[in-house]
Amino acid sequence: MISILKKLNNEDLLVYYSMAIGLEHHVDKEFIELLEKELARRNISIQPRQEDNQK
């Protein structure tokens, strides 16, 4: 899965992340974490999810 994410361009990766967050109750949390790690690896900053803000 990680090798697939590395092949995506930044814009597509952000689209997938936005979609995953929008469907968070239907998307595996590990997949969202993989997306977040890949975004971080590329130095792309994102707003923390609400769940993270409540901790």
C-alpha cells in the first residue's frame, strides 16, 4: 500500500486524504494514518482531525 501512495502526486494524495476524512467512519483508521505519514514525509502540512484536537 505504501508503494502505491508514493506513486501518487501531491494533489491526488490530498484528494484521497480529504475523501478518507470525509468518510472516516467507513475508512480504516490505519489507511488514514498511512496517508498522514506519506503527507508528512512529503512535508505537506494538514489540519489535525477533530479527534486529535479532543485529546
